[in-house]
Amino acid sequence: MKYTIENEQINAELGYGAIQISPDDTKGYRPFELFVSSLAGCSGTLLRNILTKKRIPYGRLELDVDYVRNPDQANRIEKLMFTAKVYTEESIPAEQAEKLANLVLKNCGMIQSVIQSIEIHFQIQSILSGDN
């Protein structure tokens, strides 16, 4: 990975291609957005793999993320709440959804990298395919 900093923008040359990073969202992706995206990408992909491995059929996954930041401490991220919406033909029982969520928290490398310093919650909502 290579990063070049010029003015209010960081240009990153990454494996997939180039991206622009900036605290100004008119000039690039904000670092906060990229940080949360790495956690969402890791946990969402892991959830997809777990559903497939457990032969739980689904049509689509969506992740919503809410957050709490502390403006008195460098605007640090204090809490992230992930809600995974799993569109299925049959509802996933609440107990099974909780077990799946715990598997994601335990096995997502990005979440495990920060879970000691950020409170992280992950929940799964089963949404019947006809409800979307």
C-alpha cells in the first residue's frame, strides 16, 4: 500500500485500485467511513459465509451501522451497532440469529482488532423476502 499526502487529500494506491481519502467529504472518503466500512465488509462477508456453510438460504444481506462518537476525546468512536438484515424465505429463529451474530463477533478479524477499545454490538434481523 502506498499513500501520498497533498493538500487536503490523501491518494492511496491499493490492491484493487486508487482511492482518495480526506476529512472533507467533497474531496475523498472520510477516514471514519473507511474504518467503519472495513468492519462492515469483514463482518458482512463473514456472515454470508456462515449462512452458506450452515445452509441457511437468503436472497440479500444489508448492514446498517449506528455509532456513538465522543467529541471530548478527539471525536473517537466509542460504540458501533451493526444490524444485519437477512432477507430469507423462512424466518431465522431469534436464538439462532443471536448465535450467528456471536459467531460474527468472535471470528471477524477487523472487529477483533478493535473490540477492546470500541463497544461493538451485532444483531441479525430476519426479513421475509416478501416484506421488502
